[in-house]
Amino acid sequence: MEKNQQGLKRGLLPRHVQFMALAGMIGTGIFKGSSDTLNIAGPGVVLTYFIGGILLLIIMAALGEMAVAYPNLNVQLLVNKAFGFKVSFIVGWLYWINWIIVTVVELLAAGSFLQFWFPSAPLWLLSLFCGLLIVGINLFQVKYYGELEFWFAGIKILALTVFIILGILILTGVIPSSIGEPLSNYTEHGGFFPHGFSGVASAFLVVMFSYGGAELIGVAVTETKDTEKVLPKIIKGAVWRVIIFYIFPILIICGMIPWNKVSDVDSPFVQVLSITGLPGAAHIMNFVLLTAVLSAANSGIYATSRTLFSMAQSGVAPKNLLKISKTGIPLAGILITSACILAGIFLAYITPDQVISYLMTIPGFTVMLIWISICAAQLKLRPHYKNKPFFRVKGFPFTTIFAILSLSVIFIGFLLNSNNLIGSTVCLVIMGILIVLSFTVRKMN
């Protein structure tokens, strides 16, 4: 295993990993999914994002603590160390399936943003083009992937910052616009919580999908230089920045457009800039959104290929997946991921109108199970650390238990909600298959 561990080159710098953590979390969930959460909960959805951010902070801290205690183990290997082969098999393959679906969603979203300029082109064709581009990027050395991801993530972070500043200036009247009294949109149309707390709770599924990707740094630790030093710093900074990049834009969108007027056809960001009258603003934002979802898809292909590699290390995937190219990348994992992406894009050929909404609910379920397993692993491993890590979860074990219970309640609540029938059914079927396989499949190496 040690030989294979060294096969993946440590070509990722701290700035690469920091932006990768942000890149995985800022994608379709905010740029496209925010239209769904606004229709579900109205402006009050910011409370959902805030509560989800608190849970995310606990999960990231638990992951950071384990990464310091066991610097050469990523998420799947940490679960394997805590609970053994069967649980590791389930979590590893569930995480891989989760990222496959997320990657497909991001590529479909990229295709939908391209339709802003090419409305007559079919969604599947534009998504296929984006998929080929992203797969090609991942065939190079990991340092090139990290560098491109750094700039991809930088573009969307800069764009969100500019959007926030521009939105504040418009809402306060510093920049004149065609919007009448924007602040009244927070109190009219049913008020700030038009659907009450039930609306806030119902938005959790898309919010969990949106925040999913934070644990990507737990996959990247085996290819990161000076992990023990940079990881805690990255976790502390990234989580709060993501909360800001979600809550502020949502408040600005609700101030400029009545929440019940937000369409699910185009991104709410493009809709906002289209009504401001600023020349070219909508086209610029659409370009930024395109790079943002391509960035998230880029992270997805990285996550899926490395997860297959680590699963092969612990014997829950075929050992042939341990083979790496001369440039130090898990080529077999990338090719398998590419085949699954093609299958996902084919769904856009069958149901182009509903495919994104349907697929977006599934990772909301799977990411909650993965987050629960991360917290449970930290709860199990903490007493067995050889050396006390300098970075630890505050309020342990109460904060970890709180996260596990909260995520479990949210998960069960959504399983019982008839509106989530497709997502919950797919999730339960996947879990059932993985549980059966965990008892029938033997360790593969």
C-alpha cells in the first residue's frame, strides 16, 4: 500500500487545495439550485444555508482533526480504519456514486448555460462537449489540474464578490436602476418566511447538495504538500467564506427580484443582471457561471478517480485500479468515470427538461450519509490517536453527536416527504445494493 500511496504525486500546493475546497462547494447548488431553494422557502432560505453552514463547520473540523492524526489517509481510508471493510465498502462506493451524479449535474448545468448563447443546440450535445473538455484536463499531471482549478475557482469567487458589491450599491440606490423599491421585496409576497419553518426545512435537501464537496479536501490530502500545516487553516477559512458566498447573494437576489418571480429556466444571477440594464452584464455573468460549474465538474472527476484509487488500496475495489500513468494519475479511474458521465449525459437526451432537477435531489441524500460517516469515524477514532493532534473539534463529543443527530433527522425527514420520492427511492435502492454487496464481496487484494 505504501508503494501505491507514493504513486500519486504530491503536486498540490496549499493554495490549490484551499481553492479546491471552495470550488467543490460553489457550483450548480448556488448558481442554478438557488432558484429551487427560493421557490421552496422564499428569502427565509438564508436560515437554511446558515444552519447547514454550522453543520458543515463541524464536519470539516472532524475531517481536519482526523487528517492531522492520520496524514496519509483520505475519507474512505479513515472510514475503513474506523469501521472495517464492510462499512468502508458502502461509504466508498456511495461517495463515488455521489460524485458521479454531482459531476453529471454540473456538466448538464454547463450545457444549460451555453444554451443562453446557443438556444437551438440540444442540452446533451453542449453537455457532452463540456464533458470531453473536463476529462481532457484531468489527463494531465495533478499540479496542472490544481493550477487550472485555482484559476477556475478564482474567477467565480471574484464574480460573487463583484455581484455582492454591485447588488449592495443597487439596493442602496448608489447605482440607479429600473428596480422600484427593492427592500420591499423582503416583506411583501408573503413576507420573509412565506412558507413558514416548513419551507425552511424543506430546502435542506438542495442546501446539502450545494454544500457537498467540502469533504473533497479529505480526498486530496494524499496529494498535498505539508498537509498537517495547511489543512486546519484551509478548513477554518473556507467554511465561513462559503456561508458568506451563499447568504449574501441570496439576500441580494431577493431584494432585486420578488422571490416568487425567480424562474428556474435561467440562473437567478443572470435574471438579476438582465433587469438592471447594465450593458453586457448578463453575458459576463453567464460566462462566469459556465466556468463555475465546469470548475465543480473538474473537481468531480478528480474526486471520483482518486476515490476509486483509495478504494483499490483498501481492497473494496479491484486492484487493477491501482495502476497509474507515467504522469502519476489514476488513468483507469478517470476512464471509468468518463464512461459513467456519458451515461448521465444520455439522460439529458431522454428528458432534457427535468433531468437537472431530478438528479440534484439524489446527492442531497447521499452527501448526508457520507457526512454522518465522517462524524461517526471521528467519534470512533478519537480515543485511539497515537499522538494528540494540535487541531481538534471543540466541544467534543457533543458537537460531533449534535451533527450526527441533526443530519439523521434531516435525512429521515426527507425520506418521509412524498415530494422527494424519486431522490429517496434512488438513494434507498443504491444503499440496499451496496449493503448486500458488502456482505457478498470479498476483499479484492
